[in-house]
Amino acid sequence: MSKNNASNDSNIDDTVDRVLNILNNEGQQEKSAFDESNSLLIGIDSNLLQKRAEEYKDTEKQWVRRNAWLKTAQSILKKKGGKPIRYLTLPALHRLDVSLFLKEGLLEITKKNEGEAEEIYVAAFENDPTIFALMQQHKPSFKLFGCGSIEEVLTDENNKYYRELRDLFPFDIINLDLTTSLTPKHEGPYSKTMEAIETIFDIQQGYGIHWALFFTFRNVPDELDNGARKQLFKNLQDNIDNNPEVLEAFQKRYQKNSVMELEKSDAKKCISQSIVKWLVDRAHQHKFKAGSIETYFYPRRNTGLPLYEIYKHLVELTPAGINPAHIPMKNIPEQSWMKRDLTKCVEKHKCTDVEEKIIRLLENAPTKIQELEDEVELLCKMI
């Protein structure tokens, strides 16, 4: 994607300089570096920071924030009757998603105590101790900001954030903006990420709210655990075999008759479709039906690394009833709304190519690209 690289580099340099200057005060630096992260910032690698900054400030991702995440957040807000949103996220250094929602007036704003500074109803986690320490300076503060893996926080009862996060549920939007495979080979078929998603459904089920799950993953077929691939593909194929409506939707969407055929022609799209099907299945087992289902993707180009693609799923979820004629046994009896969802998850798996959207904007409406870039700079200044 062609961009004004010189301008971007300058902006990144300015941002890195700004956050480092914030920490110049020795006392403040020690507090940020040691209280939570055990990471000393004196030896900070500014090149690493620049790479991280560039990754999260790219135009493709900002397009998704504004045209997908924001749109869904506004839909949730409307369904809540205008009541502000509670948000669980992995915001990265610049917290651009949080600032965008804040700018649009979507987030619940509270105060810890009378007379204290504002905080927003956001729970967030950063896995990198150095980035976490830098982000400690950002305002407004979050209800919870922890250093560590969100998967571990959700699933490990001994994690120091486990109880605090549980007490903040439910959330209106949960944004698992990850950069790994759903099930990397070293984790076996049932990964920590899958366990964390299952845990989220478990907790959210008890509150009976309309909510949305955003799930981002690195779609590299060779990185997906082979056992997970087989089980996910079989789950999708069983759906096709047992539901004529799903088969018809699959044929119309892909011009293929089976999962094996789709895998041979487009393995990444086949993985993505299988993951959407799995998410819908997990929703069903927790008595949620799917509303809107959207998928976006774009390439990630990092210097010195092979090109790979990031896929982003958005699913709105609503509590659903069980027909009283059915007695639940090991699994919830199949409901009519479940059958509609199984067809929908194929029909709606359009896989919007964000890079193509950006190229068209560059050709036909270049000012729109400038607006996205300007908005990123504005959001960076909000912290």
C-alpha cells in the first residue's frame, strides 16, 4: 500500500519522542517501569516502538475501526437505548479504538471518587511490559488496565487480574484484537484463545444482554494446528451435509460443493469460514443467536518478515430462548433460530478486502484517505 512514508515516519518519531519525554522525570519513570511491569525503560528500543506504532496506525486498520468497529458500537448503543458502552479491549500503544469511541461519545465515563479524575468503563490489557509502562501515562484512565495475556487473565484463577476483570462483566463489546493464529501448532487443537472465548461466552450468558464480539487473528494456514484444522473443517462439512440450506448458501458463496474443495482453492478463506462457524456454534451453546456477521481482511507487511493476512470477525449476539417442548440434555436442542444462523454465517462471510477499499479510495476519493490519516493523528493526541 503506497503511503506518504516520510510523513508517517515523522509522525511516529514525534509520538515516540512524546511518550519518552513524558517518562523523563526519574521518579515517574521508576513508578511506571517497576510498579506493574518489572521492565526498565532506560534501555528502551525506540525502533521497536516505531514498528509497533506503525503497525497500529496504518490506514487499513483505521478504516476497520471507523467503518466496522465504530458502526457496530453505534448499533449496540442504539439497542441499549443510548446508554453508554462498557468495553473490553487490547488497545495497543496509542489506544486508537478507545479514543475513537470516546470521541464519538460511546463510552461510559465515571469517576473513582468524588473530585478525582475521570475514568472510562474500559478494561484493557497489554502483553508487552515496556508498552504497558508507557501507556500508564495515558488519560483518561481505565477501570482496569493490566499487564499480561488476556487469555491467561480470563482462564487462570490464580492470575492477579482474574477476579477484578470478572467483577467488571458484562461488557457490551469485547474486542480480542490478537495477532496470532486461533490455534498455533505449539498449543494443540484446543488453544488458550479458544478457551478464553469459551469463558467469555460463559460469563456473558448470565447477564442477558445484546453484545458484540470482535475477533482478530493471523490467518497463516501453515501455522494452524493440524488437529484444530481437521476438527474445524469437519464441523463445517457436517453443517453442509446436514442442512440443505447451508449447502445452497455454500455453493452460492464459493461455487464449491465441499470444504475440501474450498481449502484447495483458498485455504485462508476456508479457515476463516470454519472459525466463523465455530464462533456461531459456541454462541448457540450459550443461548445466543447471531445478529450481524462481518469479516474483513488485509495484508500485513513488516520489513524482513513474510507477508501475511489479518482477518477480523465481528459478530453481534442476542440472548435467545429455548422452545419449552424441548428438554436440554448434554447439548441444547437445535432451535429454528440456530438453523437460520448456520445459513447466515455462510451467506454473510463476504470477506471484505480492506486493501482493495483503500486502493479505490486513493483512485476515486483521495481526500477520504487523508481524513483517515488525520483522524489517526487526532486520536493520538487525545491521550
